[in-house]
Amino acid sequence: MKRILTILVCALFTLSMATAQEGKKKSNVVKTTFLIENMECENCMKKIEKNISFEKGVTNLKCELKTKTVEVTYRSDKTTDEKLMAAFKKINKPAKILKKEKEYLL
Ligand SMILES: [Cu+2]
């Protein structure tokens, strides 16, 4: 009887741990650096800032003209690199992933 109880408690514990992990995973934050080869002037930068900043899930955006990179911080439960790349493409600024930083929890 005691053994069954122990197994039951273990199973419950494992289940709650898994659920907690799942919950955390849903609010992960990702920072991806995109290379925008045709970002050549202030206007391009403003266009990107005006459009990509308001994409769903985007919490921060940093453009750098010199390196032609855009650093986007976003919630992985709200958007993905693929969706962001589609958004870049829509404003005629095709993006390539340069770097993806380790996800961290909110
Ligand atoms: Cu331009």
C-alpha cells in the first residue's frame, strides 16, 4: 500500500514539474539578429522600425545601419523567426538570420 502511494506521489510530482516547464516554455523570450542586405539608408531603417516593432510578440527592436542588422526581441509564444522574416519580406526587406540568442525566461 505504501509503495503504491509513493509511486502515485512520484507520478503527480513529475506531472506537475512537466506542466510547470510547459508553462515557462510558453513565455520564453528570444533575441534574433537579422541581416537585411538592402537596408541602406535612414528611410529603410525607419520603415523597418515602423513595421516590425508592431509585429505581434515583438518586445524590442534595434536597427544598425552600419552592419545592416536588426536585432529583434520577441516572445516565442507570440511569433517566430519565420513569421518575422515574412513580415520583413512584406515590406520588401528580405531578412536572413545571423544570430539567435539563447532563450531566456520572462
Ligand atoms: Cu533606404
